[in-house]
Amino acid sequence: MPRIILPSDGRYDWLTESKGYLHDVDVELDDGSIVKINFYDPARLAQDVEAELRRGTAGLSWKRLIVVESVTLAAMQSAVDAVAPEFFD
């Protein structure tokens, strides 16, 4: 099963859940490789999408984006466990 490796630089702290996002989270796959995942809660994602579109961007694209109810370790790990293996390609 994939395993989330929390940042050791302090990016994951008690404020993470209230901010509603955490970018470039390392996830170790069964084969030992590491992929980066971006996590958002629905409210923060909507805010960021709206802000980008107001800036006049042609569109948005995020690789390996997972939307969770709340940006907690439990919710992120549960989501990572539930996605199809192809998500990590």
C-alpha cells in the first residue's frame, strides 16, 4: 500500500488543515518509488480555481491532485489507499 511521508521541513503542522491544501506530498509506492501528490479540501480548491480563472488563465491542470474532505493525515492516507494504481503513473 502507498505510504504518505510527511514533510520534515514543518510544512505539515496544525495549520495545514485550516489552510485546506498541502502541495508536493511524498508518497512511497510499493516498489519504493516516490511520487508527489497535491491535496486540497473542496472549499480551498474552489477558491483557488476561481482566483486562477479571474486572472484570465486559459485553463487549469494539476497532476496527481486529490480532493479530500479535510487535509488531515488520516483523510489523505485513506484517499491514497483508495485511488487506482494508474493514478500514480
